Amino acid sequence: MTSVPFFLAFFTSAVAYALLRGGGPERVTAAAYSIALAGSLVVGTHVPGNFRVVPIGLFSVDLALLIALCVIAIRANRWWIIPAAGCQLVTVLVHAGKALHPAMIPNSYAFLADILSWPMVMFLAAGVWAYRRRRAKRITMPDWKPFSVPPRSRMPS
């Protein structure tokens, strides 16, 4: 029995929750996750060597998602995106580790490249829950950080 159907159900639920109930960062992250999943399904259907070598397509999708999550983490006014980006960084580092050490066991490599998807989706769901909780308590907080910060005033010498 495989966990793929369970992950897809969990993923779909969390992404739908984010798109319907989340703020701006949650929605953008849900879209990034969805694009990455679609990209992984497109390029990951024929993994060369069954994870005996680094699949360049999957590595590219994971790297693109890492870049997107880092940009969101820098721009968003949320805490949960930082560990989600950290999980994606570890996934990219697993690909790099396999490239540097090709003797890595293929099943271990495949497991390590996929396992952090679960907590990443959990962070998204927790972020939406925290956003909804703040709104219920009428706590206002901007979704995004300002593009420019006014220069600091100089103190007189």
C-alpha cells in the first residue's frame, strides 16, 4: 500500500483550505505548492534509473519551489513560511548530496527527497489556521511587508 493517495488527499485539502480561507501569503504558497506538484508529476513520471541518479527535472522543480518559498518568506509577514522553506532547502540539499555521492541508496534518496512534503503542507495548514484565528480575534496584521522601509533618522551627534 502506498501513501501517495493519502498525501494527495491531504495536499488537496490543505491547498483548498489555504485558497478559500487563507490570506495573501497562504494563497500564494498554495499556488506555488500546486505548480510544484504539477511540475513534479510531469517530469517525475519517468525518473531515469529509478533514483540511481539525480533526476534533473525533479531537482529543477524543487529548486524553483525553494526560490519561490524564500521570496515569499522574505516578503510575507508570517512565521510558518520559514520552516516550510527550510524543509524545501533540505530536499534540495538531498538532491545535491546524491549528486556529490552517487553511491547513496536509491530508495533512501527517493524517501528523503519526498518525506518533507508532509510537514511543508502541515505548515501551510497551520498558517491558515493561525490566520483565521487572528481574524476571529480581530487582530489586524498586514499580509506583506512594505516594499521599502523609510530611512532611519540620524541622531544628532
